[in-house]
Amino acid sequence: MANKKQNNKKRLFVKEENAIILDYLSLGYVNEKLTNFKRKPIAQAIGCDKFTLLELIPKPNANIEIHEKVYIGSGKRDKIKTVKKLQYENLTATSRVEIEYAIKEIIENDEEKYVTFFNNAEPLSTRLHKLELIPGIGKKTMWALLEARKEKPFESYEDIKTRVPALPDPVTMIANRVLQELNTGTVKKGKKKYYLFTQIPYERMKEYHKDDKRNGKKHHRNNNRR
């Protein structure tokens, strides 16, 4: 049974290939029990695919800079020795400042992926659409997006802004949603309980699947009534 749970956890966790450095601590975290001689460098970073927060141990003599993109995949790494997940509440003050800039950069550099989201996003239930989970998108803007993409799929961020004036900054709006999902300090209720762009915490998977099944049953009942 334990092995089955571990395998499920592995399948749910998408490994990141690249990450952007949010903070680099040449002497590691402050720890009064350790002398400067024993402290080792640590970097905090965010993954470029699912925005996974990460703690990285650099290789000896590796030159690491804030906002640098580093390879952390399963192949040969130039600068990073080990990778492990990091909780949002453990981000340093510098990481909390840098994270919004890093998220926006990731979204800007992967335009096709996020424009595809606007083209393909579907309803979560009869009352709630995935597009409505993006901060700043209400019913009126949602319908404007749906009508515009029905005529022709969006081709770029600029195309979205031009054809749907109520959506002036898609990159910032998606970035705000990503920050909501990453922030473990916010209560995950209502629209905030869904995960569009980040990893679903393993401890919340059962609850998440229950909501999906519940919404699916409601959708099925409403279709039968028609």
C-alpha cells in the first residue's frame, strides 16, 4: 500500500527541467550552531514549467547569480548538485521580491503555452469556467473571450489584448493567479482551491478529485435535464 502511494505521488509530481534563481545565499541559511566554515551555499529557485518552488545546492565553485536560468533536469548539470522542493513560507525576503518578476518572465517566454490556455480553457462546472479563475476575469470578460476565440483562435498576447479590450495585460493576470496558487498562506476555498498552472500539493489531491467528481455529477445531471 505504501509503495502504491509513493508511485502515485511520483506520477503527480512533474519534474522541472529548468529553473530561475530567486536568491543565492553563499553561506547558506543563518544558523547560529554552524560556523561560517561549515555553512554551504544554497539557492532558492522557481521551476519554468509548473512554477515549482525549489531549494538548490550548487556544485563546488559554481558561479550562481540571481535571476539566472539553470538546468536542473535528469541529465548532466553544469551548476546544480541537488534539488528539493521548497515551501512558499520558507522563501527568503529576496525571493519574495524576485518571484513575481521571474513568473512574468516565464509566462512571457512561453507565450504559445499560455495563449493556448486562453484558446482551450473549458468549464469546471455549469456555474464556473476555468477562465474565471484568472484574477480580473468576470462573467462579462469570460463571454467576450469565448466569443472572440470562437471566431478565430488567439495567436498571441497582443492579439488577445486587441480583440478583448477588457483584458489589457494577460501576462500579469496569469502571474497573479500563479502567485495565488503558490501562496500556502491563503485559504484555498472557492476559486482559490483550483490549480491551473502549478503542482497540486499531494496532500490536497484527494479533496481535489472529490470536487472534480462532484462537479462532474452535477454537469451530468444538468445535461440529462435538457
